[in-house]
Amino acid sequence: MEQCLPFRKSRPRIMNTKLRFFRVSFLFLASLYVAGCVGKPPLTIDRYLIAYPAPVLEKLPRIEDALRVDRFSVADAYNSEAMIFRSDSVKFDSLNYNKWAVNPADMATDNLLRDLQESGLFRAVFSRYVLDEGRYVLQGGIHEFFLRMDKAGNAAVIKLEITLKDITQREATRRILFQKKYQEEELPATRTPEGYAKAMSRALERISRKITNDIYKTLAPAQAGTR
């Protein structure tokens, strides 16, 4: 008796022409996109710092107390590394490929700390990281930090406020020795981001000089009374 073998039906190797075209087209376009992304050079962001030599001040008798400089606060509008420019009181923008190296609050604090240390007018000046040192504490806040651009011309504008405290005083009213606002404007020598940064540096240098003198004038009478 013959044995019947099962019939095996072969699978047709048929691929839809439209599907094949779609796949080939997709791979081709994807390769072009990847090649374009890889071949395109990255955008360069130039960064700038506030930089100026420490002011040279008059040699006066040293204050025999320590001073601590806390990190300044900064208004929300300027609380970033963006190099802000304004054309009027409401329009607000920033440079696309140019930024500050660090937050304006850190630049202002660090420069003032260095200037107070270099002045030689105080027994010691500490940063905010030394919490247990210093009878006096300097606090501050930046209200404005931008490049004004209008018909009158460009000007770097900085406005800040400081408060000097005697932390040995228990009463709040006696703790605050003085509070004062400072504002400076400086015309850039060139209409470039570098010119903007240099103009802001000169403006902050003048403010730092005034702050150092005001602190000394406030503390000197008390220092003289203890001698």
C-alpha cells in the first residue's frame, strides 16, 4: 500500500512594492538627517566676566574688627547668565550667543569681597562660607544689571543696595548700621559684547570704591571710641 505524504504548501516570497519603496525612502531621508546633524558645527557661546583691578584707596588706620560679605541677591529679571539689554522701560531681551560667565550676583559679590580685602582697611574680610567670623556683616541686592540701548546711546547700567549690620547687637533697630543704594552708568567704548562687559566692569569698580569708603566712615568713629 502506498503511503500518502502530507502536502507542504510553499510560502510565496512576495513583498508589497509600495512598502519596499517606503522603507527605502525612509532610510535614505534618515541618513541625510543624521549626516546633516553630525556635520553641522555646534554654536559657540562667548562668555564674559566683570573684571577690573582692585581700587587703590587712601591709607587709613585699620578697623580692628572682621567683616563678612554675604552673597548678594538679585532681581528675578537679571537672575541668570543672560546678557540683558533694554530699549525702554518695558522691552526686555538678551544677546543670543553671548552670556555672563556666572550669575551677576556672584560677580558683584566676589569683586566687592576682593576689593574690601585688598583695601587693608579692615582686620579681616571673610566670604559667606565662613559663618562664625566677623562682627559686621555686609548684605546686598542687585536691582538692575543691563545694557540700555536707546536713541541717546548705549550704557551699561547697574543699581544695587547694601546693608551693613552689627550682629553683636540684639535689637534689630541697633543691628542695622546703614542701608544705601548705589547706581552707576558707563558708556561702552565699542558696541560689542566685550565693550558691554568692560563698561559694566568700570561701573562696578566705582560702586565698589564708594561702598568701601562708606563702610569705613561708618565703622571708624566706633573704632576710635574703643581706643
